[in-house]
Amino acid sequence: MFITPEGHPCAALGANHAGQFFNDAKQTAATLARFQGDRTKAEDTISQAIADLNLNAGGRSKPM
């Protein structure tokens, strides 16, 4: 459980290591290949998928 800047409780529901994934070239290669090497498009698509699932966090990152 986290607390928002406004002092409200916030449960972080998200995808583990979503942001950190892009820092490991071995893990990123297959994903980037699906997006013709366009890292921005891959990141945007993954971020949108997380949002579409109503998740609000990506791994150890702060809530979105």
C-alpha cells in the first residue's frame, strides 16, 4: 500500500519490471523487433496496454 501526495491510500497494481525491462538488451531485442526497432513505439504500446488493463504501476517505479 502506498500513499498519494494528497494523503490517500493507493494500491499499486501493475506489471513487474516493465520499465527495467527496457534496460536489458537481451530481453528487449525480441520486443523491439516486433516494433521494427522503434523503442518509443514499443514503450508507448506497453504503457497503453498497462493503462488499458487499469494497472497503475510498472515494477518498482512510482505509480503512473
